[in-house]
Amino acid sequence: MPAVVSVVTELAHWLGLAPVAWLALRRERRSDWWWLAGAFGVSWIADTAAHLWGHPWFVSAVYPVSQAALIGAVLLPRPDADWFIGVLVVGGILGLAREGTTHPSVLLHTVAYGGIVAVS
């Protein structure tokens, strides 16, 4: 069973590059699509860093805010995007101060992913 989990984990890791590959194959020129694909690429970078450094919860403290910020910057008008990114930063700092990096931060993930849902 662990081999199956490993294969699924690696598949999920590499799926982070699927939107970038799709846009490259289509030769997409719109920058907003590339920025959104980049938000998925952040997951790939985070998974790769977790593989290299072996500390996934530390990486988990950084990438949700980065992903949410990219998505918010694309979907929101500029003044709202600035406010949204400020909320993400404050939520990230409070989450790390309260919960650390030894396990997933409930506050940080809730603010980041709840923010994505709110702007979508």
C-alpha cells in the first residue's frame, strides 16, 4: 500500500505544472491566464521544496498565502487586491505566531483558502 500512496503523492505533485503545460501547448498570450497557472505552479515549487528539505509544514506555511495572493491579484480590481493581500499577510503572520511551523496552520490555511473562495 505505501507504494500506491507514493505514486498518488507524486502524481499530485506534478499536477501543479499541468496548467502551465496546457497554456504553453496552446501558446496562450493572455497574462492573466499565466498568472493563474503560476498559482498552481506554486504548489509544485512547495512540494519540490518539501521533498528536498523534508519539512513539509514549514513549506505549508508559505505557499497558501502566495497562491491566494496571485489569484486575488488576477481576479480583483487593484484597490481590492491590495486590501486582500494585506489581509493574507496579517492572517499568515498571526497563524505562524499562534501555531508555528511544526504542523499545518489552521488559521493561515483558512484565511488563504477562504479568501480564494470569497473572491471567486
